[in-house]
Amino acid sequence: MDGRTGKAGTASLVGVASDRLRILGLVEEDARRQVAPLAEDPSRAAILLDVDGTLAPIVARPELASVPELTRAELRRLVARYALVACISGRTGRDAWRLVGVDGIIYVGVHGLELAPEADAWRPVLHGFAELDWPWMEDKGLTVAFHWREAPDEEAARSELGAIATRAGESGLLPRWGRKVLELRPPVEADKGTAVRTLLDEHGLERALYAGDDTTDLDAFRGLDGCEVAVRVAVASGEAPTGLREAADLVLGSPEEFLGLLRIL
Ligand SMILES: [Mg+2]
């Protein structure tokens, strides 16, 4: 490498860094403007949060996830301040509570299915699929999830899951593809969006922020449609679906950046 190339490389890195700072400044200004109607009157507003990838950084296995203590401290502050703070997770509500560990938050599990009583009738069918032999499976009672993030041959695993998805469909279940995961769920009209709607209606609230990082969070974004104030936040890591960024009012790069947003709420 000659001196000229080295210099050009350095100049370009400085350029990227200053652009990044400028962009962060614009994001913060925009964020403050958007959340102002919520933060100025918190007794009329809800803060609704996905857990994994939003509060807890993504890790290789869900059981290794954790919510940083600094984030927990902010959540405790928000619980005392807002009319409603809820976590709507793909985990069971009990597991989300264990992970987040903050009292006063409402925990709604299994993508809102825990708020849908008609889902219970499908437990035996789901249980049949939970008995299949798969290296990394999550049986949540109301859904069964097959992960392939750590599969030695991801393409083979993905194709095997394609066959399982077909059989599940024939049994009346709904197969749903997420981030390196196939989830089987009951054919029940319940998702993070219906959970958002139910929670807001129950609490008589028309102002809310929802933050999430994955495809299922798009449902929650739609659950805010019709609200007087709605702030849709995408916590967009490299693996985040592009549709989520496009549907969001605010895009943040990581749970760490999202913690910055919690602090101005
Ligand atoms: Mg998530």
C-alpha cells in the first residue's frame, strides 16, 4: 500500500464518522419532536415494547438474552410516569417477565395469542408438532418454533422446515417465517397488533409508542393505526426486515440507541 492510498482511506473514514454524527444529530432532533406529545402528557399515553432485539440485544440463543440494568432502570421510571407500559413478546408472558424483571409492566406473550381465549383449543395439535425431533425448538404451548440459526447446513435445515410448514398447514395451523425461525401458530386472529389494540382500548388510551425489531412488530405498528398520536420505532439491526424500517416513524440502530430514546420519554 502506498502513502497516497493510506491517506485516501483515512480521509474517507473521517468523512463517514462525521456523516454518522450528523445523522445521529438529525435522528435525535426528529425523535424529540415525535415523542413530545407523549412525553408532555404521559398520563394519557402508552409505551409498548417488544423485548428481544429491542430491550435485550440479540444473542445466539434466546435463553442467553438479558436486559441491561440501565434499560431496566429506565423502564422503572417509565412505569411510574406513563398510563401504561407493556411488553408484547414472542416469548410467553411469564418468560418475558422473567427476562425484563420490572414490576408494573403488563406482559403479553406469544405474539398476543395469550389475549385470545379461542387459541387454547389448538394446544393438542401444536403439541403433536412439538414432539418432532429438532435440535433447537421452543414449545410455548400456543406456538411451536423451530430455529435454524445454528444449523450446520442452514439450507438443508430451511428446506426440511419447509416440509414441516406444509404439514402444519394441512393440520389447520398457520406456519410463519421469522428471522431464522419457523413458527407454527393456531389459525386465530391474534397478533401483536390485536394485542396493542386490546391494551389501548382497555386503558382508554389514544396515544402510544411501539418499538420493535422484527416482522411480527409490523402487526403492532398497524395496531396503532387510528391513534391520536402514534410513534412507530424500528430498532433496525443488520438483520431487521426492510419493511419494518419503511413502516417506522423513527429508526434506531440497536437496543443501545433505543435506550437513548427511552431516556427522553
Ligand atoms: Mg424482537
